[in-house]
Amino acid sequence: MASFHFVCSECGARYLEREVELVCPQCAPRQVAGGSIRGVLEVRIDPLPQSWPANSFGSLEDLIAFLPVPSVSSLVRLGVGATPLLPVNRLRRTLGMPRLWLKDDTRNPSGSTKDRASLLVVAKAIEYGHDTVAAASTGNAATALAAVAAAAGIRAVLFVPADAPEAKLVQMLSYGAEVLPIAGSYDEAFELCLQACERFGWYNRNTALNPFTIEGKKTAALEIAATLAPDAPDVVVVPVGDGVILAGLAKGFADLREGGLIRHLPRLIAVQPEGSAAIVKALRADRDDIEPIPGAASVADSLVVQAPRNARLCLSRIRESNGAGVMVSDEAILAAMAELAAYTGVFAEPAAASALAGLREAVRCDLVDREERVVILITGTGLKDIRAASRRVSHPEPIDPELEAVARTIAHRSPDRGPERSG
């Protein structure tokens, strides 16, 4: 088992594992209802591995030396992680970026990167003797928890906005989770989940609040670096909602640098929709915390949050990496969905496709050079939100079952095999 302790990301206080469960008790009293989490804890592995695992990352279990669990047997065998880093040659040529890669986390069991955090949270819940894990989610974290809980044989209680995409609701219900659709926002679901966990004694998976969510999501960074070793990427472009995915990637790269496995930290570029961009706006205003955005909205439902819960740590990690933040329009996100599918074969939901839209914006703003080694993280499959994807496609009219009808139809269609986009 990897030896570890917690460190408060805000005040630096150190705690042994069983001294605390969720957040720093010194900083937590400064928490404001509906605001970003105070006293977010990070795991510190001691000692960190100083060599890559002997196995070739066939599964997340190969990273056990980097994780705060007793043994490989603590992790449910569901095939989480070990997703491919794709060289996407056609997209490279389209963007004029010869060293671009796509980390395809749509291939996780429930279809999103959130499986990484849920795998670790469920492992710790079982270790601590809990039979119920609860979470508030815009959709993907809930489906991820539902999938892992089903495989582990424990109960999942999920608080989600009632207007979450139907595919996500069906998915979590199919896994057998107890789903509580909330007639309100994700932020309201988050607060209600906090209250319910306190009253009923459930283990809380809520993003940022549970320190193992960051630790689970760091595994994507470990896989990226292992694939590109001995060089780390120069830039990683990340869709950002609450900010835990970005903080997790930062934690993974920091662990690798501390262990001597990479020489430098990549710059982290946070991408948010224009209608839900509290973190990017805080970056531009040089603030250490966000100002909530009442009525936050976007086609990228997974990124819609009025008050990002991991804002303080996320902002700190972006700045430490010399990174930046960009905002993208819903139209740019929808266009990126079509572009990703047509040029890479990866079908992404709006939140995931925002990474490509954000890369284009970052290049336009001279935040990223076309010659740099760049990775974009694709966080969730487009099958989770078919309604959004349908806004960029036209259904063809039926044709007669005759070869001449095929010839006439294809003669009138463009031979171009990708959506038109300006450079």
C-alpha cells in the first residue's frame, strides 16, 4: 500500500488519513453556502514512485503505486482508465499542429473521465465501511458512480438536475442507482446532497469535497505522460466545470515531476462556455476565487455550474503552470463536435468538444503555438447528448432501393469528408 497523508491546499495543514474525511477542519468554517469549497484536501503519496510501472498501462490497476489504496484488489475490475492517446493526423493537418494528441476518455466504461474518480471513491467508501455513496452531478459523475457502484455491489444515491440529458438519466437508472431529479440547478443539487449525506451518514463523492476525486482524475495525466515519455506535453487543454479535472491533471503531473519522471509541468488551458465561465473570468480579473454566475447556461451541460466548487484550487494550479483560460461560444462548441467526429472518429459530447473549440481560441489568442506538443482531453462521449449533436447534422431523405438512385444522390453531394472550418 502506498503510504499517504492529506495536505490542505489552502492553509497547508497536514492530516493523517483517519484524522479527516472530506475537507480541512481549520478552513471549512469559512465555507459559504453555494460558494467554492474551502479547505480542499490533496493526497500526498510518500514515497512517490521514481520509475514507470513494469506493465504497459493495460488498466488503471497498473498505477497502483501512485494511488492511496491498500492493494489492487481494492479497485473494482471494470476497465477504467488506460484510454488511448491518439495522434489524430487529419486534425493535425487541418489545424497545422503536427504535435497534437487527443486523450480519448470517452472509452471509459460509462463513457466519461468521471469513472476515474468514482473508481477510487468507491474503493475508499468500501474500505471505510460505507454501504451507500451519494453524489450531486450534472450527469457524468452520477453515471460514473452508478456504474462503479453497480460493479462493486453498493448503493448509489444521485442528485441531478431534472433537465439533465435523457441519455444520462437512462444510463444511471439502468445501472440501478437511486436517482433524485432536482427541480433546480446543479448548485442546488450539490447543497441538497451535502445535507442528505450529513443526515443519513452516506459517503459523499461530491466533486472537490471528496479528496479522492482529484486523486482519481490525476491518473489521466499519468497515462498521458507515460505515453509521451520521456517528454511531457507542453500544453494540455481541459474542459472545466467545477475545476476538479484540471486540478487532478495538475496533481498527476506534479507527482511525476516530484518523482523525477518528467522534467517540466505542462501549461494548463482551462476552457469554459461563455455562459458558464466563472473560473476564466476570475483568471482574467486576477482573483483568487470566483464570483458566482446566477443562471449559468450552455449547450455543454456538463460544464454548467454557477459557482465552481473547486475554483480556488483550480485557479491556483492554472497559474502555477503558467497556463490560461479561454471562453468559447455554444456555436463554436457544436461546430467542434462535428469537427472532432469527422476528422478523428471520436464522437464527443458538447462539454468534451469544448476542448477543441478552446484550442482554436487559445491558438488565435497566441496562448498556444502550433509547433508545441499539445494534448486535448476529450472527457465524454457524444452518445450522452444526442439532442445536441443533432443540431449540427441534417438527416438525408430516403432514396429508392435502386443503384441509379445511389448514383444520382452521391453525384449531388460534396466529396469533402469533413465540416468546413476556417483556420
